[in-house]
Amino acid sequence: MSKNTEALEALEQFIKEREAADKIRKQAKISQEQSIISDWTLTQLHIVATIQEKGRANNTTLSESLNVSKPAITKAVRKLLEHHILEKIQEEENKKEVYYLLTKSGEMLALIHAQLHEQARENYLRIFDEFNTAELETIIRFLHAITESIKSQ
């Protein structure tokens, strides 16, 4: 078997295992933090994280920061407002401009999201420790190539 075929099979196996693990996690009892997170889309979680980072944001800021369309931001924000994760504010001098702030629930969600990101980061770093510098350079090249392929589709 060629190395290309072997690499493709390993990638396919990785995708299958990741999807199976995601399905099992959704069906199994998961931590309270993961349960809270699972109620939200990635876009909504990244909106919360962006507002946490910036203090406040409007649709334009969120759209540009997250590289997501304004209609998608509007839809995601609507649910966050309905569930009291965000609150809407307007400046006295410019009533047309709407900004969003995190509520206490939003701050909790942002904290949980950040903690789960840190856990994932630590897990990846533990895996990377198993590879030497040359192997890591190959992994980096592969990830850049696959990212560019996704972006060009």
C-alpha cells in the first residue's frame, strides 16, 4: 500500500472515530459544562467569546471578527437575546447603533467555553509531545494544506 493511500485511510479512520465519539458523547451522560455548551451553535459560542474579549460588540464587529455573514450573526444573536445570554444596549448619541453585552449567564457561558477550549488545547499539546520537530513540521504543512483546500471550496 502506498503512503498516500495509508495516509488517506488514517484520515478517514480519524473522521469516523471523531464522529462516533461525538455521537457517543451526545448520547452519554456528559459533564454539566459540556451539556450547557451543547445547547449552542459554534457561531453562538464564538459570539459570546468575542463579546467577552471586546467588552461589547455590534453586528458589524461580530461579522468581521468571526468571518460570518451579518444575517447569520443576526439569527444567532436573536437566540442569545431570547435566552438572556446577551443584552442589547444603544448609545444615547446614536440610537441606530445597537451593541451587545454579556449577561451574568453569558459570562458563565463564556467561562465554560474558554475552559473547554483550554482542555482541548492541553489534549492536543499532549499528543504533539509524541512527535519530533520534523514530524511536527509535516503535520503543520498538512494542516495548512487541508485548511487552504477547505477555504478554496
